[in-house]
Amino acid sequence: MTDRPSGKPDYTSLALPPPPADRPYVLVNMVMSADGRAVFEDSEQGLGSAIDQRLMRELRANADVVLNGAETFRVSGSSPRLGDPALEELRRARGKAPLPIGAVLTGSGQLDTARLFFTATDFEGVVFVLETTPAAQREALERTGRKVVELPPQETIRALLRYLRLVMGCEVLLVEGGPTLNGQFFAHRAVDEYFVTVGPVIVGGTDRPTPVRTPRPFDRRSAPRLHLLSAVPNPETGEVYCRYRVTYPD
């Protein structure tokens, strides 16, 4: 690998424990402003530097599947690409495909099939829809050639995780948002590690989401607990790169 800039952690080869029997080991990765906002002018663009983008790709190198929610897909697109042949070679050396599988979860099925996720041929992709997704939308997604998997509208996240682990053999899942999808995973107590880059900007406002959005807030007894594994400040970018292990109250 190339020399690493000062103030940058190395996420290329994370020491991760084995996954549970019924789901993958789940990582969530996000970027936020110093006041805790995950959106800046309607997308995450401008919150993180090129170093943050590099770390995102290094995290992908550890994953079997990279998952986005539908809203993130619509705003920013979705791709598991690594952007570095050295990272692809690292995966090959581990006996993996050069790129992780890309995945999107959608309830409505209303996704732009002209986006790169559907047109690219260098990575596998799967779209998770609901049993209630309109048939016309599901069929349009199937015509792209991407695999389409139906999930129950109840316990969707649990069913998705079981499918990934038991059918697709996924051991490490990387969730890249958005906030609502992250919230669903935390609510199901299914996040094992949380990575967040804190950017040196204040967004303000009252309507910008945080990295984790749930219908109701956790209370003191149910809130997930974060245990700091590393926090690396970067004086050049003003960012702090944090890695947490997540636990849940009994």
C-alpha cells in the first residue's frame, strides 16, 4: 500500500470477530458536521474530505456487501467500488472478489435504473424490495438484470440480515446510510461497529438529519452504548475519524 498521510487511520485490514450464525457482522459508516448533521445542502457532499472518502473505500475493502437505503441512492447514487487497484488486489489476496456486492433496500421500488448501480458490469448488485412493493416497480428492477429479493414488510431488517448471511454467505456487511436505514439497524440491535468522521463545519438548522434517525428516541435504558476503539485527529483537514464498538443494554 502507499504511504499514509499523517492523521489518517488504516482501515484496510480490520481485525473483526467472526459473524453471528444468523447475520453478518455489521459496520455502519457515516460522516457528520461538528454539530451532528449528516446532510449539507441536501446531501453529504461537503462534509468530508478526500481522506474521509479514502477511509470509506478502505472500509469497503473489508466488506462482502455494501448496503444503501433508497433515499441515499436517489441523492448520491450507490456503488461498492474501491477506486484503487491496490485495494482490489488486497481483496483478491484474501480470496474475495475484487469488489464487494452492492445492495440497495427500497420499499417503493422507485429507483432510477439509469444510475450506475444498474448499468455497471464490474460488480454484482442486489435490490431488496418488500412483498408490498408494486409489481410493476419490481419487474422494472428485474429487467435491469440485477437480482431482486422480496422481504416481509414486518421484521424487514431481520429478514434482510438472515438472507445476507444464510443465502449469500455474507460475513461482513457495511451500511453506508442514510440516517433512516442506520436507525433501523440500531433499533434492531444489529450494529456491531460504528465509524463516523466528524467534519470541521457547522450546518445548523432544525430540519437536517443526524446520522441515525428513528421514529422515537431511545431512552436511557434502551440506548445503544458506544465504546471508543480509536479516534484519530487530522490537523490538515480538521477532521476526527472515530471508530466505536456498539453494545446494547440487557
